[in-house]
Amino acid sequence: MPRISQTTPLRRLRDNADVLRRRFIDAPFAVRVLITLPFIAFLYGLPFLKLPVLNTPDSAFSSVLFYPVGMYVLLALGLNVVVGLAGLLDLGYVAFFAIGGYAMALLGVNAGWTFYEILPVAVAVSMVAGVILGSPTLRLRGDYLAIVTLGFGEIVRETANNSRRLGGPRGIFGIPHPSTTLSIKFSLLNPKPYYWLLLTLIVLIVFVVHRLEHSRVGRAWTAIREDEDAAELMGVPTFKFKLWAFAIGAAIGGMGGCVYASQVVSITPDNYTLILSILILAAVVLGGAGNMPGVIVGAILVAYLPERFRTFNEARVMIFGAALVATMIFRPQGLFPSRQRASELTDNVGLGGMGSLGGELGHLSPREVGEDV
């Protein structure tokens, strides 16, 4: 029996966005560059714009652009690798954000390292932490994995709270800023350089994750997300690719933690609570898990809207929560899901959730996804 299509304004917007995306992908490389560069330049100039629609009434707009907006976008991109691409539910993502922050604090204060020396170390340490967490736990699935990752996030926070070497409840203060370059001064009262630094990192992460998503690694992640048992039978080394997803997501989280710690000068364990993990996960789900543009939009909405409506005081949190609940009821696949994820929730009821798996695995072979990364 043919299905009656219901066209809604949001669906039309999504369809139009999909058409534009396909035209952009099919356009020549020079055309894509001419479109992308002005847009990136606009983002770099955003702190100087005085747009009443965008400005936040009770806080500095440039400060909001760095935190929470820019930081949420970066963290959501990292969590999207784990949740959206590989299908692993991680409720302790804030732990890697904390590891990157404390790496910046310890090496910057005690060892006297510069920010640019600490950043790759923080990324590497966070990645190792992701491997250490993932090695014994990624054999779990679903709710069990979520509980373990939640516990890991709390372990990291409580360890920092009870360790004298990590400053205990008082935390660590006196964290150095990045050195001044090209007459750009990094300081606590000047968030613009931090926003530009964070935007540069976001552009780099988007490029790298996009390349991974459209490689055999990304296809293996998709197969694991659809049906891990079927992917294993098809020759995909599921544990190895899940570990890669966890490590890459952890590295991005550690990168964000390092930048954040260098800007706020002092950090405490209270900066890394469970609610931050929940908000980043909400951003991924709200925007559309597995779709990078959607995840970016979701992170911007989750971070920006509470700041934009700060005049409502405590009521803004209740309104924001009600909006999230309504979105999940009427748009469970997210505001801008990928075509494949949207079809999983709407078109494969009669296939027992296996509708898109066959098409995806049709592009996979044991030799293609079973090689070492």
C-alpha cells in the first residue's frame, strides 16, 4: 500500500538543504572553494558584527561565541564520531574534556610548557585514555556501555576532586595563555583570539572527520552502527573500529579541554560535571546524529539559545527543556538528520531495522574494511 507523504515546513527545508548539499558536492572544486572561503571568512568576522538578532543581551557576544557556542560545536563533533557514526552511547564524554584541561594546567603551571607544546600532548593523552577506557568496555553494548562510560566520567571528576596533585576542590590556577602572535593578544578579557583559534580547530576537525566518514573506516563505522553482529559476519573487525572511534572522539574532547583551560586561567572539578556530557549528547541528537552539519546546528542551538534568552532568568531553562522534549517527540531523528538515519526511523518498519544495512553492507567487503587502519 503506497504511503501518503506528509510535507511539513521543516521537511521542505531539509529537502531543500539536501538539494543544495548535493549541488555543492557535484560542483567543480574551484566553485566549492569560492563558496566555502567567503563563508569561513564570515565566521571569522562574526565577533565584529553588531546584529540585533544574534547579539546576546546580558553577556558579551564574542565571549559567548567561544564558550559555550564554539566549544559545544567542537565537543559535539567529537561525540558525533562515537555516537553518530559508530553508534556507541557515551555518557562520560566530559572525562576527556577534563583530561585535556588538566593536561594543560599541569604542564603549563608546573612544567612551564607553552600552549602550543601542550596541545598535541593533551590530544595524545586523551586518545590514550580513550583506548584505556575502550579496551575493556567496548565489548559491552547499549545501556551497559552507557553506564560504564558514565562511571568513567565520574571517576575522573572525583579523582581530580580528591587528588592534592591535581589541586583538589580548589583546582589549578595560573594557567598560561597562548603566546601573542601577529599582534593578537590572548587574555581572559579578550575572547576573540580564542574564538578564532577554536574556529580554526573546528574547520580542521570537520575536514578530517569528513574524510574519515567517506573512507572505508567510515563505512565500517556505519555497518557497526546498523548491526554489529552482521558487520562481524561480513568480516569487519568491529572491536578495532569501535576503539578507533572512541580514541578519535576522545582526542577531539581533549583538544577542546586544552583550549578551554588556557582561556579561563583556572579550572576546578566542578567545570566537568555530568550535565555537560548530557548537553553535548543532546546537541548531537537534536541536530541529527551522524550528520555533521546537523550536529553543528544542534550544538549552536543548545549553547546559544539559553544565552540569547537569559533575560527570562531561571524560566529559560524550563522553556529550553520543554523545547528539547517537543523536538524529540515530533522529530526523533533530529532537526537535520542524514538521509540514511531518517530512513532508518521511517522507512524500514517492515524490515525489522535492517532496511539500510543491506544497502550499506553492499559497499563493504572483508578486504576493504578488514585491513589495518
